[in-house]
Amino acid sequence: MTDKEYAKQKARIKKIIEKWHDVFELGQWDIVFYWTRVLNEDNPRVKAQVKGDWQYRHCTMELFLPMFEDNDDIEAERTIIHELTHVLLLPMAAKLDDDGADNHEYTCVSLTRAIIRAYQTSIDVQRHGK
Ligand SMILES: [Zn+2]
């Protein structure tokens, strides 16, 4: 990933995060973002990962920017919303076994879909008054 590609993806994803950070009411969280230009070593299909100490409302979000290059803004936004659900659900992610981790992931996927649908419905109502 060149410096130019890195800067382009970082700026694009940062803008999406700023949009959704307030919607998720994460102002009391201390989220440290790590922008990487390489793929995740353990799983090269991972776009981002959230880890942290929810007790202190502190977490990190590592973003593997090469994974976003082929995503349009809608797909990138879906990923960011998904990761932000992980932030909110960090207290439920502590000490999970494999089954629990799958349940947790399912919950984040389902919430992401619901949030996107609600957001889209809200836009439709604003545009068309339905
Ligand atoms: Zn996830």
C-alpha cells in the first residue's frame, strides 16, 4: 500500500467513523485508532478489530486499511458500524469461549443490519415523507 493509497483510505474511513461516533454516543469512550497498511497476521480477511478495557471505557480499534481498498463507501460504512457495535458490547465480550464469541459476533452482525435499516428508513422518511 503506497503512502498515497494509505492516506486516501485513512481519510475516507476516518470520515465514516466521525459520522457514526456521535450516533453511537461514544463521546465518553477513549478510543485509540491504529491505522495499519498491512493485513492482519492471524486472519488476513479481518478488516478491523476492537479490544479494550470496557470498565474504563477505553479501547483500541485497529483498522487494516488494505482490506478497505476494494470496498465502496456503503460496505466500508457497514464495517465501521459493525466495529462500533463491538465497542458498545465490549462488556459482553469479556471471557467468552468459542461459542460465546460466535454468539457475540452474531449479535454485532444483527445490530449492524438493524441500525443500517433504521438509518435508511429514516433517510427515506426525510426524503419522501413516508
Ligand atoms: Zn465482528
